Amino acid sequence: MRVKHPSRSKRKFLSVFLVLLILIIGTIVFIQWRVSPVVCSVASVQAKSFAVTAINKAAAEVLEKNDLHPLESVTASGDGTLKSLSTNTAEANKLKHLITLKAQESLSNLNHEKINVPVGMIVGGELFGAVGPEIPVYISLSGNTESDFEESFESGGINQTVHKLSLVIRADIRVLTPSGTLSETVSTSVLIGETVIVGNTPNGMFDMN
């Protein structure tokens, strides 16, 4: 009995199929090895930028829309010597609460943000970072926001001291990308009060916390 061997056309088809299969597997491996880290890196940088911009915008909106009472007051002795600088705790905490909530809301609205990754950055890194067409990638953010007060005294000129009251806002964000989920932390400082003290720096400072 004669054994039938595969025809030449079938052998050719199998060869082409194997070559295509190897190319497909190689492409997938290349994407995992090269494309995913680049996309994650670009997404991380862009996500931090989006988050800081959103937080600063939220703080500016709160400061603009709310009629706030003075946050600080200076106490002086009978001869005009400065004794202390105090903060209106209730107003400061109210402002902190409003800004933190608004920042959290703004971050929650950052969904399906578009970023563009140049092909040159994937192939050649920073050297060809701006070369070639751009691949659109969409990212979404989610996370938690918290804030704390920070204060400082700075020289404001001859016999002048500037007391600055700032709100430091930190957000732990999760960046959702096609390549996976990234965890990042962003921080920004918003100036909410500034008092120019003419004379000596006061000896006492009431803590607002």
C-alpha cells in the first residue's frame, strides 16, 4: 500500500502558517516587552499632571466662590509690640473641608482622558521620542484625597515678616491603562492666607489643628 505524503501546496501552506504564527507571537512579546512599559511611564507622568491641575483648579474655585472671614489675626501689647498671631480655626477647617471635597470630586471626574504616545518613543526611547505618528491611549483616575495645613515665616523686607498659611493636598491615585493599573501619589500646595507683620516676629503662635 502506498503512503500518501502531503502535497507541495499543503507543505507550503503549513510553512506560511508557522511563519505567521511566529510573527504574531513575536509581536505580542515585543508589545509586552517594549510598548507596555513606555505606555505606563507616559500614562504615569500625564496622570500626575492631570491630577495636580484638577486639584489646583478645585482649590481656586472654592477660594473664589466662598466669602471667607479673615483667617488670621495679630495681637499686640499696649506699646505696639507684637505678642501673637492666631488663626481662625473654624474658618480654616471649613475651608480645608471644602477644598478637599472639591479636589476629590474633580479627580473622580477624570475618566477616559486621552494621551498620545509617539511611535518613536516606543521604538527608540527619548532619542526619537517625538518622531512618528502618535498612538492614542485613554486613562482613567480614581483615588483618595487628604489635606493638612502648613505654615511658614519669611522675610518680607526691612522690619517685615510674611506669615504664609498653605494647604498641602495629597492624593493617592490609581491610573487605569490598557497595560494595567498603576498606583501613584501626587501632592500640591495651595496658599490660602498671607499676613504681613510689620515689626518683630511674634513670640507665640496658636496651633489651628
